[in-house]
Amino acid sequence: MSLDPAIASRLKRNDAGLFSAVAQERATGDVLMVAWMDDEALARTLETRRGTYYSRSRQQYWVKGETSGHTQYVHEVRLDCDGDSVLLVVDQEGAACHTGTHTCFDADVLLPAE
Amino acid sequence: MSLDPAIASRLKRNDAGLFSAVAQERATGDVLMVAWMDDEALARTLETRRGTYYSRSRQQYWVKGETSGHTQYVHEVRLDCDGDSVLLVVDQEGAACHTGTHTCFDADVLLPAE
């Protein structure tokens, strides 16, 4: 699958060809997770409306929920002002985090809310 | 300023010693911006409660709003499950984006909301 050249030209990738992707839950506004994409992962996400990322450790694409069933339906995708991060507004099925929590930010508070 | 070793030990940095930071507005839930931090930037953020990041292009620290006045008061900081991204819950003064928009994701829609 190839990415629309008009979009590809606006992306700023790191040395590994990647940019960050933030998934936010549509209903709650919760930031669910941060992962990585390359052009192909973004093209697949835009085409299929399923959150599709690139795993740096496994060096392969992964569709969120493909094994867990915790899929992401992608409602909206936005690129930030400097082109190195995308925001996905999603409907998350079940837990977004592989640890079983709702978001990947639930477990480790570095600075508690005032 | 040095980062609490108990926190530093949980971070997973990239080859440049950096990890991503997502700033989310407390009142609205809006994802405002994504930037980079290293240990020092995180230590300063935790200590001062002002959003402090590391600029890859300028190779220096920057305090959000230091020149624009559009400061971020940091209410809460959370680390994600794999230790390579932090979520800052902030009160944003004025526009979060240097282009003048409320968030850095306002201008460029790659996939419109359904």
C-alpha cells in the first residue's frame, strides 16, 4: 500500500524513517498509547481505519488488536505542525494496553495530580 | 538537576537519549503537542511543574512559553508501560502551537472525522 505523495511530502521522519503516533479515545479523550509508524503503517491506517503501527523491536507492522482482539477503529487522523507526529482519534475495543489496563499510562505516575 | 534514579531506571531512551512527551490539556482533554525529553528535561519538569523539553534541531532545552508567554503548568506526569513516553496533563496558557492554533494538530487533517 502506498501513501498519498501529498501526505508523504509533509512528513518528517527520524533516521529510521519513523514518526510517532498518539492514539486518543474518542469517547473519553483519554490518551491511550504512543507508538511508531512509517509511511506504510500510516497508509494502511488511512486505508483500513484500523490502527496499524511499526514495531521497532520486532521490525514489523502490527495491527492493534490483531492478536488480543482489542482493536482500534480510527475515526480521524491529524498531522502536527512540524510533521513528525500523528494523532489518531479512535474507538478502542477493550484495554488499549497489553498489560490489560485501559491506557498505557495508567500504571506509573511520576508526578501525582494536584 | 538530576532525575530520581528510581524513575531514570524505568525509562527507555532512544539512541539519542530521548523519549517522547505528550502534553494533554487538563480542562478539555485535547492533545496539545508532542515533543522530546531527556532525563534532564523530565527532572526539570517534575521539579518546576513547567513543561520543559529538549529540542533536537536546536540541541537545547526549552521551557514551553518562555518566549511566547504560552506556558504550561504541569499537573500530572505519567510514564507509559514500556517506559518510552510520558504524558503530561497540563494547564495551557494561550495557544499551545507556535503557529498560533490551540493545538499542534489543528491544521492538518489526514483523515477527516466520520
